[in-house]
Amino acid sequence: MAYRSFEDLEVWKKALAVSVKVYDVLKGTRDFGLKDQMTRSAVSIASNIAEGAERDSKVEFVRFLHIAKSSAAELRTQIYIASRIRIISDEKANELVDELKVLSKQLHALIRHLKPKT
């Protein structure tokens, strides 16, 4: 896997785009507790990919990719909640969940690629 910087990674670019979309979807939300949780989870995905990539260790990178994948699952759960309490529309929720499922699959594939073969 050749890359110069985490900014070159498609998975990081996708995570960044999801994070921006979450901020946009929640722009007018007055439920500050859930909004804060959701934006933290969203930011955590791209941030952990970047932090892991800069660790100069495949083992550390994989560890941070697992954290990013967990944050994606956390965010999906929060989106389901936000949809059910009508903070975001079902349409936006489905769109975000679909993107996060793709992102999780990409993270999983990268983790498998980086893990040492036994």
C-alpha cells in the first residue's frame, strides 16, 4: 500500500466527506447533546484514520483503523436515534447510514490488507 500521506487515502477522504455532511445535516439542530455526540463521532472517524497513518507502524495503524470503524458504528446508531426522534429526516438518515456502511467496509478491507498474514 503506497501512499505519501493520509490525505492520499480514499477512506480518509470519504470519512472527511461524511463528517462535513453530518455537520451540514445538523446545522439547525437544537438538541445540543445528541448533536455534540454525533459530530464528535463523525470527526473521530477521519481523525483516527489520520492519526493511525502517521504512527509509522502497521500495528498502530490497524489499531486506529479499528477505532475509526467503531466510531462509524457509533455514528450509525446515533443517526438511527436522530431519525426516530425526528431530528433528521429518514431520507438523510438512510443516505448517511448507507455512506457509513460503505466506509466501514472500506475500513475493514484496509485493516485486512494491513494485518500480517498468518
